[in-house]
Amino acid sequence: MREWWPVAVVAALFVTVCLFFSSATPYRTGGAIVHGVRAVVPDIGAPDERQHANYVGRLMKGDGFPVLVAGSPDAYENYQAHQPPAYYVLAAGWCKLTGTDPTSPNGQGLRFLSTLIGVATVVGLFLGAKWAGGSNAVAWASTAAALMPMSVALHSAASNDPLLIGLCTWVLALLFKGLRDGFDTKSLVATVLLTGAALLTKTTALALLPCLLLGAVFARSHATSPLRPAAFVALLLGPVVLAAPWWWRNVGLYGDPFAMKAFNEAFLGSPQAATFIGGLGAATYWSNMVAWWTARSAIGVFGYMDIFLFENLNMDKSSSIYVALMVVAAVPVSAGLVRSFRSVRTGKGGVVVLAAVFAGLVAVLFVGFNARYFQGQARYLYPALGPAAWCTGAGLCALMRERREWAWAVGALLLLGLDLVAWSQLGPAFALRTSV
């Protein structure tokens, strides 16, 4: 039990601050965006939450899966209709179980499902670090990353993002276990099922498939339990077989398995990258817009990218605080990267390669998305929370050396302080926006 008590403390803190964030964030409430493009919108709370809830509500009524139709009268209410079904089926079951109507103004109970999924992610962060060969200290420190304010915001809202984050974390963790111990039947089946579930949650999960291939190749040469050819094929094809019926449905409806054509047609009104690049130039667009907005939101920008840490300060002072926090975070991240490179040189780099490949592919997908639309939101990078957490946890332990067993507490307390600052801003900030 001693091995698990820091994980339990982090999980308890995580649930607590998620409840705080949820209570401070309006649900299905209109308001005004006050920064950037000023506008009055039907829902001012968590991004896309209304549309996710509408999808869930449709399933609860027995109306089947929605279809995304560009230009339809209900386009605003249903622009998440192209999403794969896993989260929404799970959420519909949760709402049935708890008696929650997600389409009512009192449907916040749907949000707690995301929080519970986040607890599973905390456990996955811990086990992933352990199965990668890390010490208890590194595994404990890795769990603290779940307390990042943006992570808390994502896990206190109704969205398919938390499920994707959790599934990706667990798939990578199971691949680490397979590299360490070999793939027994249970771990092989679990890896296939969770990867299939991820593919049925969001298309970003496609980044897992090359990692499965690498993991299978590495596991073929396992010293005591090499991956057999049948298991090799099952690991690679099993998730695709699970996702294939949904992809086939999409081909019939939209003409492609991932509904990208329908998505692009429906998003024609969204901020186009070409417009910004034409007006600002490519360098300014990628640095001053995409990189700067994404970097701040990695720490935490809330609502519709409209509420900042230290909202009560002017933008210059708030930006300076973000920069200072980025510099502080860069220290353990850099230390973790150095430690990772050393692991590669000593022949223990299989897990490092898998984590780096997955994080890199998620980043490539993000860049590709922003090459078409301006979406400088780090939540699209959060599926790679696992690699970021494991690297930072290792770095923090390396910096604390003899006191490394308390690195988790240091990380958790620092992030908890940031969470409380963010929470203190949310109430007044949303009150201002909903009073318009």
C-alpha cells in the first residue's frame, strides 16, 4: 500500500480541483467573449461542451448516431456529429445511471464522468512510469502532471478529450509493460481493446498505430518472451478490425473513413490559417499566434480561450507570468530529456522511442490542423500527456536527487497552487461574461 498512497493523494487532489472548476464554469449558459473577436455566443462555458452533450442526449433519446451536414440549420448545435462514438455511448450510459439530462441547464453531472476518467489516467501515468523501468519516485512524480490547470479544466468538462487522453496513456503504458515483460494474453488483449477504443474516440488516436508497430517489432526480440507471429499480427490488426465498422459507415456517409471532408466543409466559417498568413506572414502566424496561444493554453487558458491566469491583471502582466511559468517548467523537462537521451545510449531506449514517436506524431497532427485552421489550443496536444508527464517526472526527480521521493509532493503542491489561482479567476471572469 505504501507504493500507492502518493497516487491516492494526487488522485484525491485532482478530483477536488476538478469539482471546483466544474462548479465555477457555467453549463449551457450564454455570454460574451471579451478578448480578441468580441461576440455574444449561446454557450460561454467549456469549449464544445454543448455540442458534446447534444450528441449524448440524442443517443439517450434513441435517435441513433448524428450525421454532420454542412450548412444545416442545426449546424451550431451538432458540429461534433462527425466524432466517433465511444465517448458518447459511455456518457449516455453514465447519464442513464445517474439520472442526468445532459441537454438541460442542470446537466453538469455529465462532467463528473470526465473526472473519473482522469483518475484512471492518473493510475496509468503511475504504472506507465513503473513499467518503463522507473523508480517509485519517478512514477509518483509523473502523476502530478494531471494537476496542470489545463488538464483540470479538460477533466471538469463534458468532452471526448479526457477519454482519448486516458486511453492513449494506458496504451503506451501497456506497450512499456510488453517491452519489459513480454506480451502475455491478458496484456495483448488489453492493448488491442484499448487502442480500438481510442480509435473509436477521436482520430488523433491514429498516432498510436505506428507505436503499436514499433512496440511489436521491439517485442519480437524480447529475451525471455518474444512476441510470436500470430500475436504480432493481432496487435497490429486487432484495433483496426474493431474500428473498421465505424470507418465503413463513414465511407458510406461522407466518402472517407474519418469524415474529414464533411468536417472541412462544416468548418469553412472557422478562422482560416491562410487568412492569417496572408495578412500577417507565415512567421508571425506560427510564432505570435499558434505557438504563443498554444504555450499559454498548455498551462491554462479557459472558456473559449478567453479567460487567462491572473485575469484581473492587464494582458502584459499576465503574459509575463505565463513566460515565467514556462521557464520554470522548462527546467525539469530539460532534465528529463537529458535523462531520456542517456537511457537511449545505454540500450534502454525502447520506451523512450515509443513515447517520443507518439508525442511527435501528435505534434505533427496538431501542426497540420493549424496549417488549415487557426486552433492554437494545447488540448489537441494533451493526448501526449503521458510522455510529457514521464519526462517531467524523471527530470524533477533528477533535480531533487536525495529527496527525490518527495518530488511528487513538490510538483503536486506547485500545480495545486496554480489550480487555486485559476479557480479564483473563473468565478468573476464568467460572471462578467454572462452578465452581458
